[in-house]
Amino acid sequence: MNRQEQLSQWIDAHFDEEVALLQQVLRVPTNTPPGNNAPHADVVAELLKAYGWQAEKHVVPEQRVRDYGMESITNLIVRRPYAAGGPIVALNAHGDVVPPGDGWSYPPYGGVIEGGYIYGRAAAVSKSDFATYIFALRALEALGIPLKGAAELHFTYDEEFGGLLGPGWLLEQRLTRPDFVIAAGFSYNIVTAHNACLQLEITVHGKSGHGAMPETGHDALQAASKILNAIYGQLPELKKIKSKVPGIDSPTMLVGRIDGGTNTNVVPGKVVMKMDRRMIPEEDPVAVEGQVRALIEDAVRGEPGIRIEIKRLLLSHALRPLPGSEKLVASIQKNARTVIGEDIPASGTPLYADARLYGEQGIPAVLYGAGPRSVPESNAKKADEKLLLDDLRKATKVVALTLLDFLAAE
């Protein structure tokens, strides 16, 4: 029996254990916001002890986390050093999640298995890849063959807020410097590029007044509606801009949240809007931010009694293929062909993810992990998020074979 068959057999023999681990990882809530995610990291670190692995706990200072809008973050690094002379390959998945919302048929933190699927918030993105990556690495080490270089597991807790206190923190503090990164995937596809993202908080200050005498106030909502019209009026122009990256189309822009006013019969004195502008890899984020700020300011310029503040919430850069990423792609594609029996495309995605933070440091990174053929099939970030267990099994085998390609001593 060759090594590839041995890896596959080990994963099959331990698959029930892998699914049980995933259930435990799913059952600890990590709603972000509010973002109290340190307890989940503590549970994961404890689970890893069963395999003889020590997880380093890197606690982000509480004040920095609170200033950022979250409650607690502990990022984990598991280092598995082998003989000298090989690369450091890191596997990164995030444990923070968007809150479940309504409409679930299954408990969002139940990890219920039915009809070959496991259900729960982050079953598809990306707690599933805690299991994928742990069991792929365990399978590799179970071969008992000489390995060179090192493997690292990075389990981080800030993807939903932008990653700056997740992988961004580990890199900023110089706690890690891998040569290659495989980050949690969304689907069968290998993702080699993704959009950039700008998020702004726009506060419109007016002056409250009695609803029966609106002229005594300055209506912040009326001014905000002019900003909304300006933002949405830009969409036809954005549609004309096209990316050359397969899988990525045009830039997008929307206002995702609006809060304001005090009561039905009061002129709104303050309105807060949060907006999201996705940028294709060819766009310059600094230039785009300048254009968007000018668009907002121009919309209410000269409005009496109106003042606006614009605060940047996030500016994430695009992920672009770097030298070395083609080696990752080639290995994953070869191994996917063996395991899944078909050619898996490498393409871009309009989403953004933590992988870009490694890319910004010049580290080649691609996204690949457990997932269906397309993101919508998994209900990712929607009610009844699910993962086909057979897809978890396949992804674990593909990642294990890829680690073998990079870390085997011969």
C-alpha cells in the first residue's frame, strides 16, 4: 500500500472521531458581534491535548479588543516542527461567526447530523476546517515517515470584523512567518484571488425638533436619504467596471445598516449608516476610499444645520496570486483529482477573507477546505447552514495529500 492509500485509510478509520470533534467545535457559540471568542479557543486548545499537541494561546489585549468592537480574542498556534530543510506550511481557519439569525429548522449550535449532513452555524464556513486541518495533519504524522520543515495550525477569531486582530495580530506581533498558507475554503474550488473591501460608518448630525414644528430642527434622516441616493446612484457606473480575474465580476456598494431618530413625532437629530464597498483586485483601495468619501460629502454639501462624520471601519486589501501560490494550486488540484475524481478550478471570489493578510506580507496563500460545489448550497451565513459529511472527508484527504507533497523528506 502506498502512502497516499495509507493516508486515505487512516482518515476513513478516524472519520467518526473527526465528525465528533467538529460537533464539539460547533457547539460553543462565537457570535460576532458581540465577539466573546476566547472561551471557544480554550475549548479547542483542550481538545488538541488529546492528540499530544500543545496550542499556544495568544491573547489580544482586552482594551485593544474592546476598542475594536469585540469582547475577547485568543488566537491559537499549534507548531509541529520536523527535520530542517523544508517549508513551513500553515493552515488557517477562523472560529468567529455571524450570529445565527432566525428561520432555523435545527439548533444553530447543535451540530445535528441528519441525512449525511451536519447542521450548525459555521458548519460550512469555517469551523468545519478546524476538523479538516487537524485530521489532515494527524493523518500525515500517523504515516510515521520522515518529514522536513514544519506545519502550523492557526485558529483565529476575527474574520467577521476583518482579521486585523486574528491573523493580522499574529503577523504583526511576528509570532509566525510561514512559507505557504492554506486558509479555510468556501466550496470545492480553490480560491486564489478575492476582492478588497472598504467599510465606512457615516454619522449624520442634525438637530432634533418637534414633529409638529419640523422647521425648529434639522432633519438628519432627510440628509441621510441624499447620501443613500448618491451611493445607490453609483451602482450603474460600478457595473461597467469589470475584473479580468475569473470568478470576480464588478465592484459593489451597499448600506447594510441604518440607526437613527428618537421617536415617531420627533425630527431625527442623528442618523448612523454603515456601508460596504467591495473592490475588484484591479482597483486601488486608497483611491476608492477617497472617491467614496467625496461622494458622501458632496451629497450633503451646503445642507443647513447638517454635519457629517465618516469613520473607516475596515479597509481590507485584495488577495492576489503571489509567486509560490501556483505550487499550492498544482498540488491541491492533483490531489483533488485523485480523491474527488474531477478537475477542481482555481478562481477568484467576490468575498474577502483572512488569507489576504498573509498575502500582504508576501506569503503565498490560497483558500481550500471542506465545502460544497458552490457557496449557496451550504447556506453559509444563513439559516440551516450545513456541510455534507462526505465533502469533509474528501477535503481532509486532499489537504493531507497536499501536506505530504510539501513536507515529506524524500
